[in-house]
Amino acid sequence: MTQDGELDALVRQRIRSLRTSRGLSLDELAARCYLSTSTLSRIETGHRRISLDQLAPLARALGTSLDQLVESATDEDVVIRPERDETRGITSWLLSKDSGPHGMTVAKMRLTRPAPARDSERLAVHPGHDWFTVLSGTVELVLGERTILVETGQAAQFSTMTPHAVGARGGPAEILTILDHDGQRTHLT
């Protein structure tokens, strides 16, 4: 089977699966998309080519986007591999494939080095906000003139216009963080 044929079959399977998971009959979905029931049935079974002018209303009626309906499925999307930055003492796992709503990125980070001193030039400043929750260990958050210890199970949220840095205190620490676009560029690259 060709790659186009595999994608075509995947799209058809998604249409049928989304329809049935939403409890819609062929008649109900066809009516929502202004298609005949027989046309929709032939689309699902592969007896009719799918056109773009049919896909957009199908996606809308199924409560998904056209992009999600036709995105290819590859195994490389399944496993998230860590990226190590030995210099900064950070290992990160990018958990959101693309930036989510409002340009947000979700990442897990393992911190192995302490936070830099408050007078360090390594303190970052950028527009936006950062959020994180500590999964294990203790995180030292340097925020302007303050040093705040954030323990396992606790979370922090702060404006990133304040000079800031995070690091591990007393051993490695792991956090789950939500970063806006500027935060992703500053903390993950």
C-alpha cells in the first residue's frame, strides 16, 4: 500500500471511529455534513474518493479539526526522547508535540544543578509567565531578590519579566512545566 493509500485508509477509519464514538448514525452525520447517507457510507468503506470539500464539513461535524483528521500517524510521535543539556544540568522531555492553546508548551524537566546566584548573568528575563509543579525533589526558584524553595507536590507561577532561574536543591529534582512561547525558547533551547 502506498503512503497516500495508508493515509487515505487512516482518514476513513478516523471518520468512522469518531462517528461511532459520538453515537452518530450514518444518517445523522450525513445530515450534519449535507451529504447523502450513501455517499458517507461509501467514503467510510473506501468505495468513494474523499474530496476536500467533504472533509472540512466532516471534521466540523465530528468536533475535530481538518488538521487532526488528516495528520499522518507515525511511530516517532509515540516515544518522547529526552534532550540533555549537560552544561546547564537540565534534561527535558517535550510533552506537547506542537505549541498548545495560546502558544503554550508542556515539558518535564530533570534538574541536576543548583540555581545560579541572584547576581548571576544567567538569570533570564522575557515576556510572559512560567508555571511548574515539582514531581520529585526540591527546586530552588531564584525570583528577583528572593530565593524560594518549592517542594515535591507544590507548584509555582510567576511573571517572567522578573529575573529568574530554577535549579535543584539537595539533589536532582523533576518538574512538570508549562511555558509560553518566550519561555520555551528561553528554557528549552
